[in-house]
Amino acid sequence: MRERKYNLEVQTSFAKNHSLLGSKSLLTDIDSIQIAETENTLYNQYKFINSQPLLHRIIEVKYKPSDYIKKQLLKQEATNSQTKLFVSVMNELNGYRIDSNKLKVEFYLVIQSNGILPYFVYNVTGNNNSINYEYKGKVNNEDDYINMFQF
């Protein structure tokens, strides 16, 4: 596998911290489908098994805990269509993976503190009628990051 060439200084805080996991846990952003420039980012966390990429997590990273996000977490606001889409994709993949006895895909929502640590991490589950946010924990430092995202 080729070594990625990038300028670490222009990477997001989340991407910089992900490099702590080493080359076995890969992260790709999905910016090519981005319609508008935002401070939020979507990543796929994956690794290679038997020379094949295996998606483990869909990770949506929010720059800050906006009022809109807080209301969604508290179920005071309807879940946005983008989150519903990611839950739907995860559920479809997991339907196949359960039948194939393979590792299930997870969907994490990561809320940064204005683009830096600490991060607040939620596991997002459910279906389009009911989205659930399970608080996984707070990432305060590099060790917390490794413990939270290593698989």
C-alpha cells in the first residue's frame, strides 16, 4: 500500500489524531460529494482484511455542539435527512454482514469543541423512524482517542 502524502498541519484535528492508530486503521474523508463548504466532515474508518477493504465505521464529525445538534441529541428536533441516510446505509450493510457473520458497521457522531479536543462521541443507531444516540464517551487526549477508535 502506498504511503499517503499530505501536510499534517492542514489536516483537521480529528484526522491528525486518527494517525495515532497507525497504518492498520485507515480513514478516508468523503469530500468529493460535498455540496457546500462546511466545518463538518464525514469519514469512513476501515482496514484491509485479506487484501480487501472492510468498512468499520461511518464517522460524522461536527465542528462544535450547535444548538441544532444538541436538540437532535435530546430528541427536541427532528433528525436531519443526512443522519437518516447514514443510518440507513449502515443498516443495509449490517443486514448483509449479519447474514455473512462479518463485523458490523457502526456510525459514530463526533462533536468537537470548536474544532479541537475534547470530542464527545455518540454511537448512532435505529431506523428512519427512530434515531438513537448512545453516548460512548469523551475524548480528552491522544490515549482516549486510541481507546475510542481502535478496532
